[in-house]
Amino acid sequence: MTDLFVVAAMSEAVDNASVARPLGSRGSRGVVADSGPAELTTTAIAVLSAIPGWWRAQASAAGLSGPWLNIEYALEASSPVATPVDSPLGEAWETLTAEQVGAAYVDALSSATRARHGRHYTPSGLAAQLWGMARTSLGLAPGKQILPGLVYDPACGAGALLLPALREHLHASYDVDPALTLAGLPNLISGVDTDPAAVWVANVVFAAEMLPTLARVPEKLRRPLPSLVKVGDGLAPPEAPARVVVMNPPYGRVRLSPDERNRFAHVLYGHANLYGLFMATAVESLDSQGVLAALVPTSFTSGRYFSRLRAHLGREAGMTAVAFVQDRSGVFTSVLQETCLATFERRKRRKTRITSLGSAETAIATVKVQRSGDPWVLPRRSDDAPVAATASAMTESLASLGWRASTGPLVWNRRSNDLYSTWDPSRTHIVWAADLDGGILHQDSARDSMRYLALTAPSDQKVMVLEEPAILVQRTTAPEQSRRLIAAHLSQEALSARRGRVTVENHVNVLRPTAEDPVLTLEAMTRLLATKTLDQVIRSISGSVALSAYELESIPLPSREVVRGWNSLEGAALEDAVSAAYRPEGA
């Protein structure tokens, strides 16, 4: 990637008093998000100012000369800001790749702009991997077959995801008339974005890839290179159905107008997340043989708010491959969460191939395509695959067997003035997530300065107080912890020791039976949640370090009769029985 000192130095070469006013448009984060053109920093303007010099170097290296060295002449697109004829640091950019130029622009935006508009440049390795997965779904040989239809990115930014497809198509088209190849590109490569500057950068780097092809066109027949990307609305279908949609879409909760909520009602449950809207729109943009290839957070595979989206994807385009990205950082701006590369196909497939992406791609398992709105059970490790395969076929769950999970109501920083280190009759004992470490309810000394909550609000007695036995489950665990499922029994004895009532903070889930005669007692359910097999199941449901109440309720279980038989089992006997239920002979 471009050294930051180069970008910083470039900013000094630009008049600090100049003001960039990019062309405005309602675009790829469109009508549903607070988005639009990026606010250009001085450094970003410096990056844009260096691009004409970079273009001259690329055109010259391709054997072109004269007006083709001038980006304003050579390309059917104009910069949204005034750029100098000769950037003083243009030569420093001569050796940069197209990916590095695009990344330099995104890096130069302010962190606030990147966070607000969800702007994140896809690393080149992931871009190549995603296109490789799409190519496999299409049945194309790498670099040997021309594109069979439109490849479209509805949130293209500076173009990282379209570059691999463009390169391979140009390579495969070498024996075709170069003028025809260039003229046909707008029908095969297309993208939109809200940011006019990013759109211009994408068009420049795409045109740079076309330069060797242009050099083979007789000089008298040469025409300015086509622009493949435009400012537009990424939540509107492309002008023609796409054979492939590739995307690393913006993410984050958005507030929808009534009309927008009605449009997306078939994929919404509760609040809307922007990347889910992009996934739904992308599937609707595909032709009958189309493929969606997306780099997205894995929350869509298990979260309650994505249940309708999962069902829609299952009906319209099953997920045929998913590669879990091992490094949680660096894909999305300042976000530590599990991400994946996934392909969805219009054509009916029966299997999903699961891999893990680290320094190399590692095969994990092949499972049945999951089509329901329930959480999808997808193993992250090969040794979890048999358990996940059996669990995905189970029809019972904690919820169906009469258990209800809720999240602890105390958000401590909203009640910081009501937290105390000493007890008082008007205060209640707080159970923190750290009090559950090891699966045994205790009192972590690090939280003793905030051990008691003063019940000051009229609703506190009803909302904040738990006065009955329950199972407490950590909602958030650290990535390095050996288990994701950590539960402790809040018994009547433990309640009495805390003066008969507690307040549970919101990093803890509370699990309670809804029937007077539950299939498992609280003690037996606590033991079940502590088994290795159940931890494997939950790891295959939630790749996040956070375990929602919905995901907890959704843990697949065998039949009621089998589960009831676990009441009397403990220790190794319980471990063996549970393992046998999730690893049937021959699985």
C-alpha cells in the first residue's frame, strides 16, 4: 500500500486554501442513509491531484504518446475537482498499482467520513478471492474465458472488486479486435457509488488497465476510453440484469421512510441494516443464471433481524460457498467482527462449501444449503462439521422445548450515578458478566466498586429486578477464550445470599423455563450448556464473540424424549450422551 508519508507529503504540495466541492448526487447508500459525496480533505485532494501524473506514466509505459498522456483527453470522465497540470509529486506515484491508487484515495479520507459513509477499500487479496469464488460459480476458467454477462458492483468505491474481472476479461479477449473489446466493456463491467471522486478514481484505474488494449488499436481508430462507473443509487437495480454482482457494501443501521420500509418489508425484521438491503437488492438484480459474491459481516447468518433476509436468500439464491475471514480487523473500518466472502446462486444447488481464509484457504466442510429463516449452522472448523451437520437437521430448539432468553437490562453507563460499592435496602446486587467466568457464579472483585444499583426509577422494580432462579449466560466473550458458551446457575440459594433479588447487566443473557414442568431442570440445563458439544454448536451458529438471546434460544436440540433423558446425567456420562446425539453413528 502507498506509504502514508508519500500521501502526507503530497498534501503539502496542494494549496491549503483551495476548497473542493464535488458534484453531489443521491447515490449508492442512496435514499436510505445519510450519505453522499465524501468531504475531501487536503490529503484527498492531493491524491486526486497526483493521478494525472500517474496516468501519464501508465500510458507512456503502454507505448502511447501525445494526447493519450492527458487523462482529460483519454478518458470519457472528468475529475470532480480541479487538478494541476503537473503534480509536483506525480513521479512518486509512477510505480503504484491500480489497487494502491484506489486505496490511497480511501485512506486519505477522514476517519469520520469513512465511518459515517461506510467507506472501506477492499484488500486486493480478498478482492481476488471473491472474484475467484464468483468465477467458480460461473464455471469459468481463470483468465481464459471472456465474461458471459454483466459484472456489477452497486457500491464500487474506487473499484477494487471489479479490477480482477476486468483484467481477466481483457486477457481472455486478446485475440478479439481490440477496438471491439473496448467498445463492449460498458456492457460487461459496471458500477455505481455516491462519491464522485471515488467514481473518477475507479474510472481512471479501469482505463489504465485498458491501455495495452488501446495501444493495439490503429492510431486513426482510437477513441477515448469508456467510463465504466457512474455516480448513482446502489439500491436501484442496474439497467440490465447482472450475471454477477460483486460487492463490499456499506453497513450499519439505518432509519427507513414508510415507503422504503414497504419496499424492503420482505427482508426486514425490526431495524434495517444497510448491507442487508444491498444483499436483497443484489439478488433481485441477477439474471436467471446469476451469482452474488459479497464480502459482508456474518451476522446475516444468525441474527434475528436477518431472519427474513435468510429466508429470502434461501428461496431466491442459495448460498453455495462461504469463506470465513480469520482476521477480524482490517476489512471494515475499525470493526472487530467476523466477516466472510459468500456466493449465492440463482441456479438450484444442494451443497454449500465452507472454507477458512488465513494465510491460505483451508477446506472445512460441505453442508446442505440452508434455506430457512432460522439461524444457519455453519461450522468454522473441520472438527465441528459432523456436529453442525446433525444440528442443522434438528427440528427442536431451546425455544421450542420451553425456554426463553432475554438480555440483562442494566446498561451501566446509563445508570452510572446509581451505582454503589455498598448495599442499602433501596439497592440491588448486580451480576456482571465477569461473575460467570468458569461457569460458576461468584463475585468478581474488579466490579465491587459498582456492585449495587440504586432503584430510583419508578419502573426499576419491574424492569431491573430478578427474583427467581434462572440460568445466566455470558453474552460476550473474548476471542481468545476457549468457550463461547459460558453459563452459571442462579439458584434459590444464590439468590438468598444476595438478599433475594439481583440486577443483571446487559452483557449477560437470562435463560428461564416458560413451563412449570420444563423438559430439563435448571441444574440439568446448566450442565448441558457446559458440554463441549453444545459449545461446538453455538460456535457454528454465531461466529461473533457476542451471543444474542435469539441465538441462545435457537440452539438446535434433539427430540424432547432424548433431552428429557439427560436430566439424571452428569460429567462424562452427560458429555458422552450429548456427543452421541449430535454425532450419530456414520455421520
